[in-house]
Amino acid sequence: MYALAIHGGAGTLPRHEMSASLEREYRAGLQEALQAGSVILERGGRCLDAVEAAVVALENCPLFNAGRGAVFTREGGHELDAALMDGATLTAGAVCGLKRIANPIRLARRVMETSNFLMLSGTGAEEFAREQGFGFVDPGYFRTEARWNQLQRLLSGDASVSPLTISHVGTVGAVALDQQGHLAAATSTGGMTGKRWGRIGDSPIIGAGTYADDRSCAVSATGHGECFIRLAVAHEIAARIRHGGQSLATAAREVVHTELPAIGGDGGIIAVDRNGALCLEFNSQGMFRGSVHAGAQARIAIYPD
């Protein structure tokens, strides 16, 4: 038995703006990430390897707001964040404010496995990366015209856009249960379009945007990061299962559709519990997402239907 779910961000383009060709591209990117993770699980591999592989595939796809294709800061640069967590040991690694690392999720795992710390930021994180033998990319590697145009629209004062409406679409994540019964979660993001002052969202914060515990579930979140941090959304769902006796579906539904809207938060989560039940819940227009169980056909979706 194994299970895997991935997301490419909540919010989504309105249906009338989603062309057939663009939808095919998004679906192909999600399918590639699902395949990268599921082949590991199918062969009996570790859930940590599966979520890392799935997220790397999404970081490499320029359609999503993570790695290549990350959104621009107000100053025209990139600041990338990522985290992953091992549900068997409750160990975790996180990085934030990266500017020259192509796959932040790989560095987050290295922080978890080879350092004495959990979270590293900015120049310190990149100094650690250099010592660990990571290669660096030119900042231009992350640039796409679509993301640049989003920043220009925001800076122009276009009333139809805001950092919230155009930013969290594209944050990526993965959760998995492997054949040994262990859980893992991983999340990676470029953050919010036009962000300033080193703003950090929920993605690299353990318990907010990323959490895994073999006693309950694994969760990766996407959405209005400040609200997800305030509610410790990922941990809240796990706690409702472990301490409150709720099912994954109930816990996720109450947090996403009741707790988050109550404080103005929108977005979604993907989660898998220790029994392999999957939940892909969101309160936004849609969420780029996919899932697969052992022996079942992969499912990919964008809108509520």
C-alpha cells in the first residue's frame, strides 16, 4: 500500500483565462511530478525520496511558483523557500530566502540530514549549500516572462490584481505514505509577487505549511501564508486526528472551510493519513493537484470538478 498527492498551488486561473493548451501544459507538469514520486513508492522506496522527487519535478517546471518560474520580489529578484518533514522521526529541514539554488527542496533535506539545525536562511543557507557541494545558478535561471509581467501589473497599480490574487498560485508540495507505513511532506515556493523586507510565508514553517507525523498524517499547504501561519494549519489538521479523533477528511474540511475563512484566509491543502486516505481540500477557485494510490490510476484536476 502506498499513496501520493501533489499540488501546484491554490487560487488558479479563472476558467475563461485557462486555454486548452495551457491546461494541457499544467496537467503534463503535474503528471510528470506524480510519476517521479510514484515510481519510487511502487518500488518500495522511502516516502522522503518520493516527496522530494515530486517537488523537484515541480520546481523544474516553469509554470509553478517554485524553483524555475518563481515569482519576483518587489525589487525584481527571487527569494525561494522550502521545507520537508519525516513523519517517522519528526525531523525536518527548511530553507528560506534563497537566490541561487535551483532546487530548494534538495537543500532543505540536506539541512535536515547533515546539519544540527532545522531552518537556515538567506546568505547563511547558501554558504551551507556551498560547503555541501551544491551548484549555484545565475538569478536569470528563475525568470519567466509570465512572472515578470505579473510584477509589472502589480507595480503599475492595476486594480484587478493584488499580491494575494496573483502570488500563491503555483506553490508546490507533495505528501506520501510508503509501503513501510511511513509518512512525509514537502513544500516549495517562490512566495508572494512583489514581496518586500524578506517576507516569509508558511511553506518553510514546520506546522504551518508543512508537517508529517506517522501517528496522524502528512500535510502540505498552499495559499494565504500569513493565515496558515496564524492557524498552524498543517499541525492543526494532524492534531485534530491524533488528539481529537477526527478523520482526515473531517479535520481538513473544518480547517480549510471554517477556520481559514474566519480570518480571511484562502487556499488549500493536500494530506495523507497513516491508513493511506488522501484529502485534497481547498476553498479557492481551484487547486492544481494530483494523486495516486497503489494499483489505481492517477488523478489530476484543477477546478472543483
